[in-house]
Amino acid sequence: MRPILLQGHERSLTQIKFNREGDLLFSCSKDHVINVWFTDNGERLGTYDGHNGTVWTIDVDSQSRFLVSGSADNTMRLWSVETGKCLYEWEFPTAVKRVAFSEDDDQVVCITEQRMGHQGAIRVFDINREGDGTDQSSEPISFFNPTGSKAVVCAFAHDPSLIITGHESGKVALFNAKTGEEVQGNTRAHLDQVTDLQLSPDRSYFVTSSKDKTARLHDTRTLLVLKTYSTETPLNSAAISQGKPYILLGGGQDAMSVTTTSLRQGKFETRFWHMVLEEEVGRVKGHFGPVNTIAVHPKGTCYASGGEDGFVRVHHFDESYFRAKPYGDLEIED
């Protein structure tokens, strides 16, 4: 499984995202640049230039028409995927830490940071898909401040009127997107900050990773923890594999303490865990530093990881990966 090494960032990666078809891979990092790549050969297609701060987060709609990004320059921007042009810019009092499109692409949710007297806030915006996309409303259709621990990651749930959030305290919650009321909460989901949240294709369950060295699979409706994957290193990202029952985990010690540990101890591998049996089944090495973000191809044919070292590695799975029987001799029918 020879990786394709994508060298287009000068600083550590913050998030990577495949589009719905999986032919494009988007990456953002602390160097203010957003890149888009061809998945099959790793060629860089273009960049989205305009942010003047760390780009923390990106998301692309299901038609690969619009890209939305959030940055430390206190703005959220809407881009044309095809031309690389910035179509609209929303300004906030603090940095934007997470953005996500709704399932029908008509809305975007974003989390802004708690800083300088401003509370952490969640805002939902309508996205006007008519015309060229430059005619957007600057006002959110809903705006609320989750009380207690600040929210750090979010996404639209199985029901478009609900938003799932992961918090600094390890809590996972469901909020009503219109009223901001907390519908459901699980304060014991993790013991430390939630670092990533990724949904299954039908949004009925989702996986979270945390600094408490575990990743957990949750039911979206009840927020019950279904499975737990315990490691010995803080985790930065977790992704659900398509077509095979695997969870991919990435992490490693933070950059501050990296110099004092050897590569092996630093745990800079992508780990494959069996989703159902909760057993680790494999590891892929490669990064010279913690793995910050992981994304799996929508068809499950490859995965990509972005590291503290500034590289994105795309791994196309070998034929043996698809022939392996993860449940033993049991034949699972689709």
C-alpha cells in the first residue's frame, strides 16, 4: 500500500475532506492555504487563497459546487469549488473552529471560539444556491451559546433540525438548530476534550475521538455509547470506513513533547480498529509527527491522513484489503 505524498502545505494540517464522489480531496492547514487535489494521482488542482490566519476547518457540499471554510482570522468564507473564487465572507468576533454543511446543502453550521469576553457560539446560516452564490445573508437564522463547557466540533444530525456537538469537557450533545435548546446530552461521553466527530453515511451513528485516549461510537438519536476503542495516546481524529467494519484512528502526543520521544513511542500511526469487535487489527506508519486529521474515501477504496509534519498521505488500499474477511468465515450480505 504505497502512499501518495501530497506536499502543498508549509505548516501542520488541520482538516482534510473528500467530496461526495471521492475524486477530489480538500486540505487546510495553519499556513492560511486551502488546497484541492486529485485523489487518484495526488496532483494539485488548485488553491483557495484569501484567509490570513490558520484555516481550522473546511467542508464541501454534496454537489462539489461550494466549499465553506473557517479560520483564525475570524471569518467564514464560501468558495466556488470550480473557480477558486471567494463568493462570500462572514465576519465574527472570534475564530471559527468548525463548519459543516447540512445533508441537503441548504445550511451551514459553524462554531466560533470563546475568547476575549465573547462566549463560544453556534450559528446556522441559510445558503442561497441561486445564481452564482455571491448573494448570501450576513445574518444567521439561528444563534445560540451552549452553556457550560464550550463546543469544539459540530455537525447536522440525522434530523436536519438537530445539531450534534462535541465539547471541551468530553460531553456530546444534541441541540435544536432553531431554538438552541439542548435536546439530549451525554456528559460522560468522554473524560477529556472531544477532538473530532464524523458521521456514518446515513447519519444514524457517529464516531468521536478525544484527548482521553479513546474513540467512541455513538447512536445519533440517543447519544448512547455503542463501542469504545481505547489506545495509549491522545487521539486527534477518527473516521468510519465504508464497506468494511473498521474505524481509523489518528493521534500522537502534542507537538510540544514530540522531541523527547522516539517515533515508535510517539505513536504517529494510523490505527485500524474492528468496529464491532473493538480490537485493533492494523497500523500504518508514515508521519513524522502526530496525525491531526483522517478522512476515508466515500467508496472505501482509500483513506487520507494529514499530519503535524505538513504532509497529506493518501493510501489506496491493496486488493488483499478487500478480500479479507473481517468477520471470519461469515458472509455478510449487503
